[in-house]
Amino acid sequence: MADLPSVSRRTLFGGALAAGALAAIPTTASAAEEITGADSAPRRPGQRSMIGVPFERHQTVRIGMIGLGNRGMSMIGGWSAVPGAAVTAVCDIRAERAKAAADKLAADGRARPAEYGGSADAFKKMLARDDIDLVYIATPWEFHYPQGKAALLSGKHVGVELPIATELDQLWDLVNTSEQTRKHLFLAENCSYGRNELAILKMAHEGVFGEITNGHGGYLHDLRELLFSDTYYTDAWRRKWHTRSTASFYPMHGLAPIAACMDVNRGDRFATLRATATEPKGLADYRKRHMPPGHPSWKETYINGDLVTCLIETEQGRIIRAEHDVSSPRPYSRINSLAGSRGIVEDYPERIYVEPDHTGHAWKDFKPYRERHDHWLWKKLKDDPNLGGHGGMDYVLQWRIVQQMRSGLVPDIDVYDSAAWCSPVPLSVVSLARGGKPVAMPDFTRGAWSKPRSGLDSQPSDMPG
């Protein structure tokens, strides 16, 4: 591969670009080793990979939840409904939210969990408990890294909402901490468990599309009304990210399923990334038309592009286009497009064209293919009365995590997948700061990416009785 610009592992969010981030990007050979993942075991003496390491078996998976806003509260019912799972503790900086969560579980006939809240470090008190096996984190993005690391250090496994961290040094630190503590940390990537996504994954692995050459995914969701709501995102935390940096904040919902189809970290890996961004017009325009004078948003300057696109090349020469846009008027889409030498599939709307089935340059209905290639998880759970949350994918994710922990299985998604899928967040900052030039992507597996292994396309198994 051609020589690429070298950058340090750390990229500076929060106004770094305005303060001259280009001057902070080193171009030394040592920095090149850091960013390309050339670092090896001597830099981490005594650490061992977590690849292929199973969960220890749990008769009951005891769950502690940190963050009880919109996402946390939407997931609490699923966590408590999965057979063999119990929510034993809940935590939010706002104590009333912890009480509301505990009240909900009690009203549903579940054991009332312990409550923590009222301070920024209340989660640390919760982590000191010895009746938690899995910590689930659903706080604003800036808290994911410190809370995830603290949970690992407390001896718990950790599931984190997107992203697990926003800076490269944080991603590396979570990889290292997972290896040091021998506990798993994984991205709670619910879209990887979507019915269409899992069926497409099986089809890709069964050769329906021939040799895979490219994919297109992302997160295209008009969030303007919610971003400017005074109640939906507490303290407008998500809108404020658009004042801090130009970055692809949240491409993982579409990127992760495409990466799984391409066996990223299981025979291929992300190699380079280059990013582009449109001008930031959408949020300011919405504010002008809808927000009254004196609203707090009028003090904000939006700098993140409406559409941020990352073009990722893999080691095997495949191309992925990952996009993020929450600032423009448009129908919801994660795109979910995968193409190869024998055909293509696209979602939103779902449609397919594969040889030799289809001719005449006309799309065909995807549903018969989904029925034929339905993933075993959806076959098993499609009639489960608890199936819910984003079309059922939330519960499938929760059920599978608990099943793996109770059965002592290797996780479908590990810390290396999670770090790779989240790395476009900081790397897009670097590429954009360098005028869209390509930057090398780290190999968080430290060389193990080339070895085939199981992942989301798993073998059928039952929940322990």
C-alpha cells in the first residue's frame, strides 16, 4: 500500500480543529507505527489477546445499568425479561431516574434493584457491588470511555452503547484494559442483530453475492426536532457535539453489519480511511425557522458537516462507504448495501439483484431470500412475546448476550470489533483536518485479523435451562 500520512493515536475533540489541530498531528515514524497498529506484544508485556476467550458460565446474569435516559429506560424491560437475567442495580446522575427505573421493575414483578444516583461518581459506588456480572452503559457519549474502563477494572464484563469511546487513545486503552482484566467489553450494536442484516450476513458467507467487493452503510436519521427538544436529550448533550468537531459521530449502525459481511478482524481488516464533509447548514437553518429568540441554542455555533462520509479501504481491497447525517430532512436509512461479483442487495427499501436468479436490470423482492437465509436467532425468537425494541433487534441483542454469558460462549462482538467499528469517529477528524487525505487505520487485533473465526454468523444453540 502507498505511504500514508502519519498521525498520533490521540486526536483532540472539543475545538481542537479551531485551535490548530494540524500542528498537533505528528509525522514521525513512531507515530506511523502507532496508527497502523504495528505495535506488538513488547509494548504490552504480560497481556494476552481476548480473541476466542469465552465468558465464564453464569447461572444468572446479574446486570447493573448506568444511564437511565431514553435509551437506558427503553432497554430495561428487555434486560429483565431475558430468561436467566436480572437487573440488580440501576444508576443515573439524576437520582429520580434511578428510582423510576426501580419502580418500573418492581411494578413488572421483578426484584427491586439497588438504586444509585445524585452525583457524577455514583456509578463508582455501584461498581463496588459483588452482585453484578454485566454492566450496561447508556450515558452520553463523553462518559462511555471512563465508565467502561472503570467497569472493566471493577471485574465486570461491559456492554456499551455507541460509541465505546471517541478518541483513538481511549479505544486502545479499552482494548488494553480488557486484556489486562480478562473481561470482555463490547459495543451494544443492536443493528448487527437486525433481521435483514443477519440474513444478508448469512447470504454473504454462503456466496450468494459472489466475491464481495464493496458495501455502503451508515446512519441517516433526521434528528433535528429531537436535537432541539428541551427534554429529549438531557442538557442538549447530543446537539452540543455538533459544536465541538467535524467528525462522523455515529456511522456504526450501518458500518458494523457491512464489516461483519466482509469478515473484518476475521480474514480482512480496515486499512485506510478518508473523510469528506458537507457544510454545516441543517441545524442552523432549523433553528432559524423553529426556535424562539432566547433559546439556549442561539448561543451555539454548529461546525459539524451535515453529511460526513468515510471511504474505508480494507486490506483485501474492498471498499466501504460509511455515512452520518442527522441534520438534514430525509427519510430514515441505514442503507445496508452489499455488492459482489454476482449481485447486490440494498435496504431502505429492501431489494435484491443476484445472478443467475435475476436479469433485465430490475430489482426483485428481498423477502423470499430473507426467509430462505433467516439467521437462527430470528427463527428462535421471532415468536417470543418479549421481542421488541427497534423491530425486535434490541431484544435479540440482549437475549444473545445473556445466552452467551450463561452458556460460557465466546462473544459474537469483542473489544477488537468494537474499537475498529468506532475508530472512524476520531479518524474522520484527522482525515478532514488534513483536507480529506487518507489516514491509516489501526489493527487493534495486533496481527490476529487474518485468522478466520466465528462472529455474528454463529451456530445455533439454546438458552440454558
